[in-house]
Amino acid sequence: MTNLKGKLAVAMSTKSGLIALGVLLFLYLIFVQRIEVVAPGQGLTGIRESNVALKSPSNGYVVQMFASVGADVKQGDPLLEFRNLQDEYQLQEVSESLELDRALLYGYREEKCFLTSATFNDGNNASDKQYHQQECANQGTPVGSGGQYILNFYQDYLQEKGYILQLEREQKRRQEELLNKKEVLSKKRGILIRGGGETLRLYDLDTELTDLNSEIISFEISKIDTQKKLNDKFMTFQLRRSERMLTLDEKIRELSSDIVQKKYQKELLEEKKKNAIMRSPVDGSVLELTEGISIGTFVQEGTPIYTLKKQGASQEVVAKFDSRYRYFLQLDRQVKIMTNSTGFSKVFTGTIQDISSDSLPYEPGQENSKRYYRVTITPNQQFLDLQLNLGIDVNVMVVENEITAFQYMLSVIPDVFNFKVW
């Protein structure tokens, strides 16, 4: 009996001790143990600019499609080919115009080389000879109507020059004959005067001498007149040649400028034709294809066509926080990141790098009538070293403070009580 009472006393004492221990533990949890006050959010692991939107670089018709939704692609893989009929027509037009301009430019340069060649030796100055030596490989032949036109003036001048040279030789021969005859008549006259010849005979000699002098003077006047005609023809040739040279220089400058412009325009159109095949700029997969895009579809410049998902390890977390937690969201603030995967539960830290400028509405069916802020978070190096896959669900918490459970319970009680005094 005594032993039974002793055991009962020990049991009571143990029970009291356990109750006291429980009370102490409860008081510790309520008044001592501190808990974190957090602003919770939901996020997904991802990569910077993970979604790449591809738009049509120009207007055109889709002629071939190489990738569909879900297909894996490598950087440089063809996705879609389209054809721009307007650009193709313009390319053909520019190419033909460019070839025509080049042919015209070649012709004008050949004509200028012809006009500065030895064919026009009498009209070439030092500048013309230097140009021909530097720019013209050959002596040049009559080319184009302009060159032939100037050649006609030059041939007319040469023909007149040849005629004048022949006339001068004849006149010189005739002048020498007249001078000899004049000398003979002068001697006869002197003899008649010394011999007391007949006066009538002297008059005849004087008349003949006068006629000879008149003919000699006439030859001199004729020579001056023919030389003037020759100079006039030469000046006409030089004038026409100078006008044609100026015209050629102007056309060569204009064509050279047009050729450069059309050359770059052709290169641009050829580059556009080459880029008519849309290629993947990244390694990844086709996430979306704009509805209605198929072979034969006409797409306008800037129309979204593909959305690609980059391939790679997670480098950031994009989270959604209810708009009521905006007070706790600040740039460069530390956050905690917790993975939700079964068998993989870890806690990481990160830093807020970007916050949407305004709150955004949830998608239909999610959190009716509520709004959220989109927050981009850069995880710590430990998170990056794990090379996690994209699209893992994580919980994100912004720790505001640490308080006890008792302080938390007091925080829900209004700070001000209103008592009505009767």
C-alpha cells in the first residue's frame, strides 16, 4: 500500500513537471521566439529575356515554313521564307538601270578620250594631253554622235587649212613671178628713161607696174582673209569641242553619282532578298506561332510571327506580388527564394532588380478583381551554380521584420478604442 502511494506521488510529480514544461515552452513560443513578417509572392525561374519575339522584316508572301510550335531550333536555323514581289521588281529595275548607266558612262568617257586624242592634235592643250595620258588606255576612235559631230567641225577646219596651205604655195609662186616681172619692168623703165625712150612706152610700163603692185597687194589681202577664215573655223571647232567637253564632264559626274547611289540601293535590295529567310537568333524552341500564318499568307512589315524560348539555365526569377504588398517592394532589397519541387527544397537569397511601373491585372480566372506587381529578382551565386532548369515554381518572400507571436497578436488589435461616456 505504501509503495502504491509512493508511485502515485511520483506520477503526479512527473505530470506536474510535464505540464510546467509545456507551459514554459508555450510562453517561450509566445513571448520569446521571433517569427518573420514577410510579403509573399509566387515566381518562376527563367533566363534574361527568355522569350524572343520575331517580326516580319518587310512585306511579303510566305512561301515556305521550316518550324512549327514546339520544334527545337539552333541559332541560324531557317524558320520561314517569304517573298516580296515589290522588292524583286525594284531590284530588277535598279539592276537594269545600273547597267544602262554604266554603259552610258563608259561611252561618255570613251568619247572624252577621243576628243582629247591625237586625232585633234591641233586643238589639244597640255591639260587635254595629260588627261588622255592618265585616263585613256587607247588613242580613242570616233564614238557616239557627239564625237562625230565635233569631228566634222575639225575635219572642216583641216580641209580649210589644207586648202589655204595649197593656196599659199600657189600665191607665193605667183607672187615670186610678179616680183620678178616687176623687177624686169623696173629695169626696162630705167633703160627707157636713160635712153630717152618714148613717153607712151613709159606710160605703158608704169601702168603694168601699177597692176603688178595691185596684184601683189591683192595677194596679201587674200592671204589675210583666208587666214581669218581658217581661224574662224578653228574657233568654231574649239567652241563646239569645249561645249561638248563640258557636257561630257557634267554627264560623267551625274552618272557617277547615280551609279554609286544605285549600287548601294541594289546591295540593300539584294540584302533584303537574302534576308527573306527568317532565321533563329538563339538556341531554343518555338513557343508560339501567330495564328493565321501559313504558306501563301501575306504579312506586313513588323507583324509578329514567331515567339522563341531561349535554351539555357535559370538566371533570374520573375515573381508576382499582390498590389497590397507594394510598400515592401524596393529596388536592391534582399528576398528569400524557396523551391517548391518535391524532394528538392532549398532556400536561396536574391536581390530585387526591377519592379513594374504599375500594377497589372491577373489573367482571367486568376485572383478575381485583384492586381499584382511584376518583380524581377537576381538570385545569389549559389542559385546560379545549380544550373536549374527554366520554369520551376518558387515562393518569394520579402522579409520586413522579426516579431514574437504575442507582438503579432497585439498588432491585429486596433490602436485606438472609442468609449462613449454617458
